[in-house]
Amino acid sequence: MRNGSVLFVTVLLGLTLGTGLLATARQNAIQQRIVDLPMEQASQIYIGADDDDTVAAKPVITQQYPADHPAAVHPVLRWSRIDGAVMYDVQILTRHEEEHEDGTAQNVYYEPLMPLQRTYTTGCQLALPENFTGNTFYWRVRALALDGRPVSEFSNLAQVYIDRTLPATEKPTTLSRYNKGNGTVLLYPVYDWIAIPGADHYEVEVLDDKPENPNDIAPSAHRIDSYAPRYAQQYDQKSRMADRPFYWRVRAVDSTGGPIGVYSDAQPYLTDPAANYGVAIFGDSISHGGGSISYSPTDWEFSYGSYLYFPTVNLSQSGDTSAMSSERFERDVVPFHPKYVLILMGSNSLREGVPAANVIADMKSVKAKCQENGIHPVFLTVPPVNPDNIKKAFDQDTVWNWQSQFDQVNSYIRSQVHIDITSDMADENGELRTDLALDGLHMDPPGKKMMADAINAAWPEITALPDSAWEE
């Protein structure tokens, strides 16, 4: 294989040599800042022949700015998610051409316009350099692992046209969208947006009605809560249930406390206890959603509820211990009166050293509360964890005897009406497979699909059970 690759790369280099020599000389002169796409492609083909690492498909750019639909001076760039990516590097380039001495052809190369832009979402907003006066630039993006290692090739190069006469009112681009299909109703919402260049922090506003002052800088009269996160994400610490929509919006704030632009467009969400949800999802962050460290519960591919064949309402809360789940059950679950509740609880408690007996006692408490309110509890087996990956991702230790404690809890669960979701999740050491959860705890899409597949397969049998199946 290597000999074939050497031959191929030699031919390719020969074909591109005429356009590559000038770029190579210039590249050496400015310390490797030039991007020469033909030479780069040839290098990738050669190096890839002996590379054992699997490189994912490259991102696909989803936001285009052609000449007939140009961007304003602070363009928002968007692209598709890549499996295994924790973050992304965005490269902003200008295009240059040089004629050969004989005038028969031109050498095309690209030069970075600004430093690499690193982002933890599949989008970024640019503040182009003040000395950039052009009306077009180019960009591309690639996916990175937690350690900064590339896990994809760069995307295809995209050209962005700029129209400096377009209005450039700064407002955040929101990412969270609720009530858009299975798994998209959360009792504890999460608010996500694309970071604003120069923002010191943000102000998130939760409203009980549409704002009377859209895209303003002043708080709304309908504000019922607010947060001041430093980064472009906020987990709501309060449950939000009502028979009418809530709204949320966000604005950026500079280091002096002044606004950067205006509030984002207000986004609605509805979590109505009277909506007759037959099934509720209840638990901690594994059930709430999110994974790969940087993806939140509103990245719906990271929610097992999005893969179920039946509708649900997600009543989970990230960070729950088993005791917290038991304590909030009557407040957060009972008002919805579901017929069934899918319960996955105990991971946070067990990995931090809470004895299995305590977790089982909390499960029995939740079961009793279900029975008191005519709800059928369906326990899900607790997935294994991967202590090394948890340490890498969160710098948290896992208790040394976690496996025996998990086994005791799962033995209790298997004595109840339950669904075993953990088949094939463990590696040869009994730890959660890295391909299912990069951070060792929160399932990525393959893991969430595995959970949903097990539930979907078992659900006809669960719903056929008589009420007596839930009696002691």
C-alpha cells in the first residue's frame, strides 16, 4: 500500500509542481503561513497511507454567503457535527494569485487572515480584523478531539462575500429549539447560542410571554428570571412548566457591563403538564441529554428520547444524585400524570462513593411515590462508566469499587419491571466503551441509539403487562 501511495503522490506532485513551487518558496519565507491546497492534498494522501488513526468525514459547511446573498461585517459561520469531535478549529483565509514568469498560468495560494478560531459548537461569529478592507474571504473547518488531535480533514474551502452596507446590529444567534419532535420537551431547559466576539459574559432572560421590546437592550417587563453566564450556554436551574409558552433570549455584555448589541430573538418553549404525555423520562444528565463534553441536551442527537418510537416528556435534571431524584419526584413528575416513567438514576451517586444500599433505598422511595400516584415505574439498568475517560474529561475521580456497587444496584433493578439497556456497553475491562461515550459517562449518539433500541424493543412487552406486575 505504501509503495502505491508513494507512486500516486509522486504523480500528483508532478501535476501540481508548476503551481506549487512559488507557494513553497513563499511558505518558507513566511514561516509556514501559506496554505497551498494541491500540495496539502498530496501530503495528506502520502501521510494517510501509514496513519492508523481513523479520520472521520470532513465537516459540511451549512451556511453559505454567495455574491447574491452576502454577509454583514460580522458573519456567522455554520457547519455539520462530526462524530468524535469535542471542538473545532476554523481557519480564515485570503486568496492570492501569482503569474508565472512566462505568463501562461497563475499560482493560487491562501494566507491566514486571522488566528485560528476555536469553538465548542458547530458555529462561530467572526469579528474580522479592522485592517481588512476586502469584500471576500475564504474559510474551512476541521474537528478536534479533547487533546486537540484532528479527527477529521478540513472541510471544503468556502468563499464568503461581504457587503459592508448591510445593517450590522449585533445580536446572538440562538441554537436551542424546543417542541420540534420526539425528545424535544425538557422540564429543565438549556439555552445555547453562538459566542459573540469580545463578550465578557452574557445575560440570559427567561420570560413568561413574548417580550414587548424585541431586539432591545433593556430587560423585558415579562422577565421572570435571569442568569449571567460567562460562556455561551446556560442550564436552567429551575423547572419550567405551564399551560402557555415560556420564552428565552440572551444578549452579550462587555467587561465594563455595557451591552454588546441587542437581545437575541426570543425563542419559545412549552412544557405543559396537561398535554397528556403518556411516558416521562426521569433521571440525571444521562437522561437529560448531551455528551462528547461540549454538546448540550438541546443537541437532540445526544438525547435517547429523540430515537424512541413514542412521544415523551423529559423530566430529567443534569447533576441529579439518587437522593435528589427522590426528593423532587412529587414536584416534577406527579403534575404530568404520566402512565409510565422511564427511570435511570444513581450513576452520579455510585461513582462518587454513595453505597449501593442508599441508592436502592432511593429507588424504592421513587417506586413508592409512583404507586401512590398511579404511575408505572420502568427502571433502566445503570450503564457502566469509564474512570480514565471521566478523569480526562472532567478531572474527577471515580470510587475504586464502583463496579461492585453498580452490580448491586442493577441486581435490584432486574428484580423490578425494567429494561436492560446495558448489553454490549462494556469493554473487556467491564468499563464503558469509549466509542459510546467519549467522556466516560454521557452517551454520545451511538450510545443513545443503543439505549433507545433496547427500550423500543422491550416497549410492546412493557405496555402489555397488567397493573399487577407493579405490585409488590
